[in-house]
Amino acid sequence: MEKPSVSRDMEAIPLYEPGKPPRALWDVDYLSELERVWGRRWGAMSDIGKIHMIMVSRPDGRELQPNIVGIEEKDKEFFGLGEEIPDLERLQQQFDRFVAILQEEGIEVVDLNLPAQVKGAYLPFPQGIRGVRDLVILNGGAIIPRLGVAPKRGCEIYWARRLLELGCPILYTVHGTGCFEGGNVCWIDSKHVLVGISVRTNPEGLRQVEPIFKMAGVEEVHPVFLSSYLGESLGYQHHLDVVFGMVDRNLAVVFPPGIDWVTLEYLRRRGVKLIEVPHEEMLNAACNCLAVEPGRVIIPAGNPRTAEALAKEGVTVIEVDLSQRISSRIRSGRGAGGGGGPVCATAPLIREPV
């Protein structure tokens, strides 16, 4: 076995001078050493750039309503538990097909790989732990969120542990009274990002993460003020990605009642063309479509008007049945089982910038 040769690598060291002490590498950028130290060029500062690596969390039944024990009927609303309980076998079948589609697109898929024992801050199994979307991966590493509501607190530690196992650095952990969830982060491009303010992300959370975004190369962070609750007829919008999603360069799907007028005008001024999603298709996660590359999106089945509008804009639409996930959260605004569409089910770890 050949022994490593230190001298062979000396010339690659910045500011190296033979026979002299090492000089301070104060001006050598962190990103230039990222792959040397951490193995991969971690970063996903785009919602449409080509995805190379993505994280998911396969449902195993622990997150389903019957397993959340000790909750009285009067508190089901507080814990977001509804009448619909997903069928585990169908839920897993749909999830496996979704993962197969991601792999067919050439994406490396890794699982959260939860341990046998998982404990939340307030529940035996924290709701939302399957929704790895709340991770935000900037150039060079991750922001670990602090979730906004009690039933979901506790997911953070399992996400952080898994990222470190994979070799992904953690740039920042939201703390103090800050609340910040990745479902409220939508990238217009790699320099401009929308961050929703709602019951799930508060102004203090945004104040904490904004400098981290700027250090990663973001030029503008635009706050979006979500109503969170639009009434029984319109549903619950705690996350921006439920009512907005980029699908191609300067093209997005949107449910206009869920977004403030200032943001709609901001998007138009930035040249983003908006495809309006009807109410019934918003409830079926039509805005929660996942672009695997510019102009190529995975969308939940059962959204014909949105799919047709996307196709007219030249977008390739890949439909996937996620009814067991969607029925458990977005459609009713409550419930267990993971919830959400293709975006909510994934956390891109390595993605090309746009």
C-alpha cells in the first residue's frame, strides 16, 4: 500500500512558501474548500435548478393518527388531527412510486433514516418529521429550523444528525424566540428569495436567518405576509409553498388569495409570469409541485387545469398520485401522515443554481 506523500500536496496549499511557517488563510473562501473538507458541494439555492441529491423520509406508520396516543377529542384541533387517516399500505406505495420517479430523473435519493426511538418536545412522535422540506440548504450547508407550533417541535435534532452523517455542514440553527420553517422559503432565482411570515415563521426567525442568506450570496430577501387561516372555505396556508411555486425561469404557479398584493406586484415587477391555480387544485397541492430542472415538474395527480396551463407554457408535467399524503393535511388543513405534495416531501441537498 502506497504511503501518503505530504510533499506531493504542498504546492496546492494557498500561500505556501517552502521553509516558512504557515500563513493565515483569512482570504481563502470557505466554499473553495467545501469539497475538500465536506466531500460534496452542498447547496440548493433554487427551486428550479437541476436536482442532483435529495432527502426524503419514508412513512412507516409511526406518524399516523392512531399512534399519537393520549390526546383527548377536544384537543384534536390543537394538534391538527382530522377525520381522515391515511391508509399506510397505499401511503407507502405512493411514496415508493414518487421516489422511483425521482430516481428515473437521475436524482440521488437519500432517506432521513429515523432511529427506532423518536421523541418530540411535546409528543411521543413529532408531527411533520416526515416533511423534511423545512430544511434549507444554502451554498455550503444547512440552516436547521425551529418549528413554529408545539406539536412539530423536536424534528430538528433528527434532521441535524442525518445531515452530519451525510457530511453536510450546518451553517446556523435558529434559536431564542425565532421560528423559521423551510416551507416558507421560495426561491425566485439564486439571488432573490421569498420568505413567508406566518404562524410557522415569525419576524424574529427571519431576522436571524437573513444575514446567513446574505453571506451565502442572496441579494434580496422579500417577506411575504401569509394569512395562515383563510377560513373553512379556503383552508389553512401556514407555508408559502402551499400557495406559490416556481416552475421555470420567470414562471410560477400561484393561488392569489393566499399572497399579499405587494408580493404579487413584486413578482410581476421582477418579470415572473404567474399561472393562477384554482381553489380546488390549491387544496390538492397544485402549487406544491417540484421542479426537477427548469421547465420539468412533478405535480400531484388530479390537477387538470394547472397541468394544462403548465403544458401551454412549455413545461413538462410529470403526474404522481400522492392522495394519501395530501388528504391528510392540505385538503382539510389538518391531519397526520406527513402531509403536503412533492415539495413538502423532499429536501433538495445539491441543486444547480439559477
